[in-house]
Amino acid sequence: MNSEQPDPPKTALRLLQRLCPKRNREAITGDLLERFSEGRSRGWFWRQVLAAILVGASGQLRLLWTEICFATAGTALIWWTPWGRIFPLDAITSRSMNRSARFLWLIAIEITTALMVMPLFAVLFRLRRTFGWANLCRTFFISAMLFAAGDLPAVWWDLSHPNFNRLHAGWVVPMMVAGIFAALLISARAARRLPSQSMTIPT
């Protein structure tokens, strides 16, 4: 090794440590440092760092795009379901129903909503080759809690504002759709981090 070989660019190393995916970071950094110590130029090092960051970013975008498509499909499925024919929504949001009955109906709605999207989660896990009943169960509880977190404030608002005119509330529908989409997207991202040991489908 040439004793006069300069150190690798510190800025490039910092970018690599911050922006390169964790799963490949150590191996890529070690390989680039080894190649640099063999006489590669600083320009070469910069090009390799930028290429590694771009490749990692494209992989993250593919994962995110899959999750966005999943959340979009789930939102459409939930939004276009005729909930009023399945559950007594008017009674649930009225003052005539007692709290315990309303609470039980809300639990039934959240469970039903979470169960509806489980086939979509199964497809998502299958695409990632990490399908497993344990993952589906965990994701069911995550999504059910997120749906409840989004619906309970809306029910409270209905009960505490009896004169609220929904015809003039143009923000209600976008907020509800955004809440469903966010819950599904968060659930999908949480599912990515679930353990998959002994759940991978053999090929």
C-alpha cells in the first residue's frame, strides 16, 4: 500500500453511513475502503458512494411503492363497503344508545375492518416471501388498534356536536379517507419489521 495514499473523503463516508440501507452498509463501506486503500482515486470513491446510495434509495422506493399500492387498495375496499347496511351507524352515533352497547358495536366495526384487509396483507407478505399466520395475527391487532384510534375521535365529535352540519363539512370525507390510508400504510410499514424466522415460504 502506498504510504502517501490520502484518506477517503469524509463527507462521502458520512453520506454513506447516513443514506445507505443498513442491511448493506457495513459490507459496502468495507469493500469501498479496501478498494480505496489499493489505490483508487477520491473521484472513484465518490462515484461508488453515490451509486450505492441511489441503488439503496431505489430499493426503498420499490418497498414504499408496494405499501402505497396496498394502502390505496385497502382504502378503496373499506371506503366503498356499505357499512350502513351492516352496522347501525346512526344509532351508534346518536345519544340514544348507551355507552356499553356503543362500545361493543365499535369493537365489532374495528374487528370487521381489520379482518377485511387481512387478504391484502396475505398478498403483501406473499410478495415479500414472509407469509405466516403469526405475522397476520400481529398485523391484525396493529391495524385494528390504528382503525380504532382513527374512529373514536370521530365518534366523540359526533356525540359532542349534535348540531354539526355534515353537508357543510367538506373536510370530513378527505380526513376520513386520509385516516384509513394512513392506518393501512403504517400497518404495512410495521409489518415490514415483524420477525419472519421460520415463516419464509420454501422454494
